[in-house]
Amino acid sequence: MKRLRVCVPLALAMLAGPAFAFEISSPAVNKDGTIPEKYTANAFGCSGQNVSLPLTWKGVPPDAKSLALTMYDPDAPTGSGFWHWEVANLPVATTELPEGTGEAGNAKLPKGAVQSRNDAGSAAYFGPCPPKGDKPHRYIFTIFAVKADKLDVNENSSGAVVGFNLHFNTIAKASVTYTYGR
């Protein structure tokens, strides 16, 4: 009797379907992963231009119906981190957000997309500004592939509300972490 040998990891990968490389990055970030000062806040003692970074992504899963983007600082001395930027209801065909897209008023966002309220209180991008002398903070940019055409969020929704909606509607996500300190 002949024995059949099966490579379990290979068999499982074949059953899982085609693989995709869902990735996000910014061409504006320095090679060492630090965010240039131009993209930092102009508040709380920081003197940046508060311009949102250009972001690009690829490998969106084919079953996604929309996309969402978040920027989060887990190192903020708040006990709960700091939401710098949330964008929901991006059309699934979107592959980038150009520099400056995060300005208030949504004029540069794709049609139908909505920016929610960051932890500084505005529906816009709020650049990095860690406390002076603190270790460099991490800024996590995450692109979410969403199974819904539209999340039930608006410009007054908090980062927690956006996160709650994403928790139940995300089919895949990709993240990149950059740093900034002063």
C-alpha cells in the first residue's frame, strides 16, 4: 500500500484561495521611518504645517466594498492613545490620498468619503506633536478593506465610534508605523 504525503501548510494555503499583499506606505517619509516636520501639527508647541502625508496602498482584497483609513498614536500620554485622522467610506477603487487631503472640509477627498473627528476635536488631519523631550512616538497608519459600502459614521463621529464600526466590518487591513519626536 502506498502512502500519500501531504504538505499540510501548502494544502491549507491552497484551500484559503489566492494570496494578496495588502500594503500601505508614504513616499514622503524619510528612509529611517521618521515623519518630516512639514507633516507635523502647528499646535501644542509644534510648528509644522499640519499637512497630511501622501499615502498609497495596493493589494485591496477583491471582496472589499469600501475602504477606511486611520492614523493613531498609541504612545500619547492620555491613557488611551490619540486618534490623529480617520477617513471612512473611501471608494474601493481609491489607491492613494495625495498630500494635503486631510484638510478640513473634505474638498480633496474622493466623493462620498468622510473625515471623522480626531482627538483634537476637528474633522481633519492633525499632525504629530508629541511632548517635547518624550521619546519619539509611533504613528500607525492603517488602511481597512471594508465589507460594507458605507459605514454609519460622519464628521462628528469619534475615533472610538469609527473603530467600533470597523471592528464589525473589516475583512482585511494593512498598517505601517512611522515615528516622530522632538
